Amino acid sequence: MQTRKIGPFEVSAIGLGAMGLSSGYGPPAPRERAEEVLLGALDAGYTFFDTAAAYGLGHNEILLGEVLGPHRDKFTLASKCGMTTAGGGGRGINGDPKNLKATCEESLRNLKTDVIDLYYLHRWDKRVPIEESVGALGELVAEGKVRTIGLSEVSAQTLRRAHATFPITALQSEYSPWTRNPEIATLDACRELGIAFVAFSPVGRGLLAGNLKPDSVFETADIRFNMPRFNGEAFKENLELFGDFAGLAHAVGCTPAQLCLAWLLQKDPIIVPIPGTANPDHMRENAAAAQVQIAPVLVHCLESLLTPTTPVGGRYASPMQSSVDTERFEHEQ
């Protein structure tokens, strides 16, 4: 697979988001299937794997540690802190420096590694100045437990404040053809500061991959259960976009999921998408997107079909929206 730069690391142009193997879209994947995805990803050329302490409250890090630990020298490892309380305290945004350091110790044990290559602050705890949380992550770098640090779901303003405290290697946020919020300000800030942009949910949480139908029902364990874009009339209207999008993919000569990933790769070389899946076939399909080229006229068609204001409904419901710091378009306010 082609490669891209994330700070000092040269990684596969498309990474693997591991969350869905443990949580987020239903129960954990069967162990045999999870191993097939993870080990198959190494064989397919993935060299960038993304996890977090919050994913399954440790389950995902333990899974990666057990399955990928013996191959640790073959990939760049990213994890996240600040969305759980260490010591079994459960899920909840906690950016206290002591908690971040304790979470890191737990993650190192779970991941069966001596160092995490890229360690993100999963969410900014607005009760704690961003400088304090980032300063604690910088101390982990000095201690040799973390190689570089990143932020997730923060605004350009917060990114600049953090970067002035300690160099930020990567910013992670949702970005896909139908979620264009990074284009408001954070992409420009990343370009200016030399920070990589890691795009999660790059296929629209499954909607732009063709995985959802009008009668799809989300279980309470599925994060889409409470997301405005996936409920009621908004969901029906959003699903109507897929037919034309699939037609564009056919014109390009790829699958709809590959069109999403190829579009992101062509937008800017600083972007590394990290699609997640519990399906080995989808994992290989995503990897092949690195070879897809979209003609300028079809890029224009795509961006005319899916504009920044096209999706009906916000990304998150109010309680979760308050936990992120990202810019929003006026129609989402």
C-alpha cells in the first residue's frame, strides 16, 4: 500500500480503526473474526492501527495486544486517553494529568508494549485547561512511554493552544464526503502547523458504504442509536443520497466505500483515513481504495451531490455534542 507521513512515522495511506471489533456498533466481534481482521490487515499492507482505552473499556487494547503484540515492530500504534477513568473507574471524560498518566500505564500493559507511538487526548475535558492535559502527555514523551501526541475532536483554536504547549503530531476527527466540518478551520490549521489529519468514520458510519437500509434498526449498544442523522425522517432523507453516490462510484470503477476513501486521499496528503470494520472482506476492500483515482469532473460531481450542508441532522445528540470542541456549520447549531 502507498504510505503517508504522520510526524516521524511512515504509515500505510489507509489505517485500521479497531473500535468496531469491541464496541460502538454492537457487541464485540467473535475472537476468531477479530483475529482474521487484524492479522489479515497486516498481510494487506496496513501499518497504522488505532485503538483507545475507551473502546470496550480496555477490551480493544487487550485484543490488539494479544493478537498484534508478536508483530509490534511491523506497525505504528495509536491509542487514546481522557475518556475513561483509570483503575476501573469507567467511562467519562477525565483530563486530569494524574488520570491521563495512570491510563497510559494501563494501556501499555493491555497493549503488551513498552511504548505507544501516537497517544491522543480522546476528548478535551473542559474543566481542565488544555495546556495542563497536553503538558501531561508531553511528560509521557519525556519518560519514553509515548513517542508523539495527538488530539481528537478539538477546534482549530484549541489545537493552536495545545501545539504551543507541546508539539502535536496528529489531529483526529470525523471526516467523510458527507461530514465536512474539518473544512471550516481545522484542516487549514493542520496544514499551517505541519500536523497530520486522521479521518475517522470516513464512510459515513456505514451509510455511504451501502450497509444501511430504510428498515435498519439500531440497537442501544450502537452509537448511531442516538445520532440525529440516523433517526426518523432525517435517516430516511439521508439514505436517499446513497443511490446517486453509488452511481458515482460505478462511474469511477470502485465501490462506494472505496470512493469515500479515495476522495479523502485526493483531498490532501496530510489526511490518513482509518475506516473500521469487523468484516475481513471489507478490510481488504478498503485497502484497495489506495489505488483508486477520481477524475476531477467526478470529484466535482461528488462534492456537488454531498455539500457541507447536505446531511439532515447533526453529528451528535446534545449530550455527546457538548463533549466535543469541533466547529459546526450554522445548520447544525
